[in-house]
Amino acid sequence: MEVPLVFLPLSTIPLAVTGMERLGKRQGYLWVITIEIVGAPATNPVEALPGIPSTSVQDAFGSLPGRWPHSNGQGATLKGDLLNGQAASGHSSVFRYGIMLRILAQVLPMEFSTGEYLTTREVAQLLRVKERKVYDLVAREQIPCTKATGKLLFPKVAIEIWLASNRTGPKTVGNPGTVPNVILGSHDPLLEWALKESDCAIASHFGGSVDGLERFAQKDGIATGLHIYEPETGGWNIDVIRQRFAGQDIALVEFCWRQRGLIVQPGKETVISGIADLPGRRVVKRVTGTGSQILLDQLIYREGISPSAIDFSTEAHTETEAASAVLEGLTDAALGLKALAERYRLGFVPLIRERFDLLIYRRSWFEPSLQALTQFCASSDFYAKAKSLAGYDTRGLGTVHFNG
């Protein structure tokens, strides 16, 4: 993962972030940030700390209290949890006269579990506590977990995020104020239009609901759109956000409700009247991890249909592409929006009403760009546009469905 060059204030010494390294999975997950002193004369090379191999980073992460000299040749000192040492020859220009700053307080050893979930015992080993303490955290709802067939399971990704959210110390990386001014996630025609018309200067990267969550967790954007159906509750988005982002500085905010169904050729609504009519026909496949494909997979499973019985010969990345594939005769049906079916004068078979939400960093919400978008979404122009889109309902715009 690349880290942009940013300047950090530490004491009175100007520092610059120059890179980040992620150790292999067999050593666990440990984020290390390399800091080089800018403009400091390299007249006093930093000696490696006793007992710490110069080529090993993870072994250096212990308790190192005290005052460690930086190498400006003037005898000044830096206070805090700092590590100094020398790197391998390939990186000596970065490390030799610099310092390394720990940004994650604990190595996360995951070598003992290769699945998506950890057991109670594995979590206890990870936290270096007794299993009884893990049960206590669960009882107090202080740790993300799920219960299946009477057994507690802990989503690995959620545990990693939970640990990171409870770290202390410098927070120069992952600060929402430095997050790129981009909205990620699922594509929505109304949101795309609003981004352009509001002059909010927010860019977009529409890669799907799951892709958006992955990028959002890595601080690649200020917000992400999603519409992930949760068949256990019949709801939208909340459970997946609670599992992954509980305790984070986020809020799940409603953008709109949309009517979704099968887009078909005009007059074919009686021929393809539901999911049961899809076997043997050409159907648009959405990119894996998009909310639309997740929903389609669930609807196909509910009907007891094998995916291999459907001809997924065309793939679409956005709602517009899905409808266009039907319009151009490339496919017989697409799971899409009523608004786009009417725009292209295509047939439409309604199946479900879905909620499209935005997951937003709370701090970013008050930045000028998101405030400009929010104010535009309260305008008469926005409501007129929403009203013109068939199947859209924006009366709940701004409703907070989950507050991390």
C-alpha cells in the first residue's frame, strides 16, 4: 500500500513520511511507517539499538521508553515511542539517518487461522488473554462477533479493524482529514448526477458495494455507496457495517430508496415475468461484489436455480451499462433500476425495493466538499430530479441508520 508524502510535526523537527511496509501473513499484520528527517545533516549516523537485528522490523516492536537521539548532529532529542536503527542496504538511504515510528501498537498474528472467522481460543491467543476475558468482552458487546449453531465466531476482518480502532499514539496515517476526496462504492444515477451538478469537487470511483467497503476501510475515500441485501432480516446494509465498522468514526446515512427488478425488451414482461424465467436466457452479470450481483445470486438461490443454467454472457460495471446491454440486444434481461428502464423505454418487471446508503466518515461530513453536496441535495433542483426518476424515493434522505 502506497503512502503519500506528507509532513508531520514532531517536537520542532520537520519529518516526512516516505513509505510503508506490510509484513507477510505468516508473521502477522504489522504496519510500519518509515520516517526520514528532512534537512537534517547526516553527520552523526544512528547506531542500531542493542539486540535488535538491523534487517528485522517486527522484533523491534517492544517497550522502548526513554530519549532517543535523532541524527541532526546537534545533540537534540526526540521523546516518545520511537525506534531507531539501520535498514537493509537496499533501503539504507531511507533508514540510515532516520527514525521509524510505530503506528500500530500490536502485531496481529493470524498464522493459526486461514478462514474468514476466528474461534474464541484464537482470539484469546491473539489478545494474549484468557478465553474467559473474551467471553466477557462478548457479553459486554465490546468485541465484534457472530453466533452460529451455539458457537461464537469472530470475523477476522472485523477483529483487525477493532484492534486498529483501539490503538493509541500518533494518528498521522488514517486521519480522515487526509483521506482522498472521493466517493467510492456502488453506482447510483442520482448520486452521480448530484456530484456533477453540485460543484462539490468530489471525484467518484464506482466499483461496487464490496469493493467500496474494502477501499473505504483503507481510507481511499471519504464515503462509499452500498446496497447490500441482508436476507436474514430483510434489511439493507446495517449488519455488514456493524460487523466491520463498529466502534469506528463512521455513520451510515440513507441516500434514497430505489425500485429494482428485471429490465427486458419492451413487451417481454409476460415472457420473462420473474427470476424463474431466467434459465436458458442471456442475463447481464454484474461485477462480483456489487450489491446487484449479490442480490441476483440470492434471488436465483431462493428459486432453486443453478447459476450454470443461465447464460451470463455480458458483464456490466454500472446500472447504466446493465440497461444499455438490454437496449442494444446483447442480453435478454438485466437486474436493474426502474428509472433506467423507463429512460430507455424498456420493459420492467418489479422485484424488490432497495435502500441505497452512504457510509461516511463523521469528520469528513463537515468538510466543505460534503457540505456542498449535502446542501445541494436539499435544493429544489435535486428534488425535481429525484421525482423525475421512476421508482426513486428520497423522503428519508439523511436518515442515520447506524452510528459507529
